[in-house]
Amino acid sequence: MIKLMTPEGFAELMDTMWPELLSAMPLGMGGMMRFMGKLGPFGKTMLFMMKPMPELMPKAMDNLMPHILPDVVPLVTPKLIRYLTTKK
């Protein structure tokens, strides 16, 4: 549990939850991101341009982890992009 309180631990936890996290995104953003992940290199470039994506994180995350969020987002973003571009 203590490891989850670190940016790295929290990023690892999020890496196991992409389907649920993407489904919970507002305004169909999860679907849009899934679509971009299927566009191959062009979509991957678009996803990298969205870094660090803090505005895409749910507001609840901002309330729960205000101090580590800036450290978590750079760790989570490459994992999300990998998930979106390699998911079959």
C-alpha cells in the first residue's frame, strides 16, 4: 500500500486500469483516444502531442492526489500511449 503512495506506484496501478479509466473519461474522450491509438504512427504522434494531458485526468484524481499529480502524469502518459497503440 505504501508503494501506491509514490508517483511510480500510482502510475503502475493506473497502467492496470486503462479500460476502466478510458471509459470513465468525460465527453467521449476515451473513445477518441482509443481511435487515435488505432491510427498507427499518425495517431501515436497526435497522442504524444497531447502530453502531459493533466486536463484529461478526472477531477477526483486532482482532489485526491494534488501533490503527486504533476509527477504521476509524465509517468502515466507513455504507458497510456503504449496501451492505446498496441491494444488489439
